[in-house]
Amino acid sequence: MGVEWKNNIDIADALERVADLLDTQDAMPFRVGAYRKAAATLANWPDSVAGLLAEQGEAGLKALPGVGKSIAATVAELVRTGHIGLLERLEGEASPEGLLASVPGIGPELAKRIHEELGITTLEALELASHDGRLERVEGFGPRRAEQVREVLAARLGATGGSVSERGPMARRTGRGRRWRCC
């Protein structure tokens, strides 16, 4: 059993981190909610979750409210190994280069150049750079590719209320979620 993951709060924090990353990557809301619900259950559980796993296995975890097969396996992995593979993958995908490379027409090398040269870390900032001409100054970009990125991002971010073209170039994101304000 992983020595550092015996505390229910630490385990709940790890599940909450998974939920946060899933949320930022637009995962299905029920999946995000499942991780949050399980995190709340484990944080408030009066007995040691690691002890429950040691005594009853994953079946004991699945008996807890809001903890299904997948989350029980995730908790077991964390307690036994000290890490969560899913969390590590999500954190890797949350890197600026990974996020930028998720846009069709931008590969890993081009994403790295955009991040390094323009300091862009979000899709909203990438879209703004595609509108204000900065993107076309990055080696590997021309007007045609910048237009393609504008169209892809307008469709992707417009569906979530985040497109610059939908809300105007002076709006910016405030806090968590998709609330926007001007200037």
C-alpha cells in the first residue's frame, strides 16, 4: 500500500484534480460529476479508505456512495502505487503544447513554437492571435493556415460560449466555468 496516500483527504484531492482536468478538457459532465461526488464521499468518510481497500478490496470501495467500478479502480491504483495513470495522462494533455496540438492543422512542433514564441497557453488566446495577425508571424503559419485555425476555433469555442468572434476581442474569461466579461 502507498504510504503517502492513506489520508482520505489526499485521495479525495486527487479525485478532485481528475475532475478539474476533465472539466477543463470538456469531458462529459456526468463523468466530471462522478469524480466530484466520489471525492466528497471519500473526504467525509469516517474510516480510512486505504484501510477499507486493504480489508475488503475494490468491492469495499464500490460499496461507498458514489464510487463505481472505474473510480474504485482509480482509488486502488492510487493507494497501491502512489499515482493515478489517468491523472498523469490528463495533466500531460493539459500542457499548453498538448492543448494547442489538439487543434487540427497544428502538430506538436508547431504547437511548441506557438507556445514559446507567443506565450499562448489557451485556445482562446490562440484564436485571438489568429485574428490579430500574431499567429501568421510564427514559422510554419501563413494566411491560409491561420484562417483554418480561426474557423476551427470559432466552431469549437463558439459551441461553449468562448469564441472571440462570438463575444468580441475585448472580452475575457473570468474565474472558473464559462463566464465572460468585457475588458
